[in-house]
Amino acid sequence: MRHYVITTALLVAFSSPCVFAKSDYSPAYSTCTSNSGGNTSSLSDCGHAELVKQNARLNKAYKSAMAVLPAEKKRNLQEAQALWVKFREADCGMYYSLTGGTMDLLEGVGCELSMTLERTDSLEWFAQNGAEEVEVEGEQDAW
């Protein structure tokens, strides 16, 4: 019995979309940060430019998921996404204002970037795996 509990727990943990996070920042972001010379203002600019790109990916993934989900799941996703946006703003807002120093800018944008990448991966997973079941010539899936 104990073996089954452990196996089930591992299966659930490793089937989470976040575990398989596949996204990374754009090559332009790496180049930008490498060329910044460690300047806080330049690094912040790099982060904000990357955030624009990652927010565009997020929006595309959200639209893709909404296009394939059944109506009830669409409502659930809309509610979840609205809560996620509020959470990201509140959580990362803490980083933007924690010490009052210039490093807060980098901590804040870093928070937004990492959360956005993770959420985008989840939304892409929903888009790939949340399609409505399609009935084929009178047959319906048994599961």
C-alpha cells in the first residue's frame, strides 16, 4: 500500500505542467544583459523589454487555451487568470519596493519575468491538453 501512495505522489508531482517548464528567456535578453556592463538602469531596461515579449507569449498562450477549452473550463480559466494577474502584481510589487534601493527594480522585473514564464508554460499546457472531447460518428470516448 505504501508503495502505491509514493508512486501516485511522484506521478502527480511529475505530471504537473510546471515541472516540465520548457521556456527560457529570449536570446536578445541574454545579449542585452551581457552588454549592460552591470549597469542597473541598463539591466532594468533589458528586463522590461523581455517582459514585453514574455507578456505577448502569455497572451498568445491564453488565447490558444481559450480557443480549445469547453465553456465551463473557459470560465474557470478566466477567473484563474484574473486572480493570477492580481497575485503577480501584488507579489512582485513587494520586490519593486522592498528596500527602496535601485536593486528593487531588478528584483521586481525578475519576479515578473519568472512568474510570467511559468504561467505561460501552464497556459500552453492547457492549450495542448484541454481540448474538448470530440464525438466521432456516434462514438464517444469511454474515459
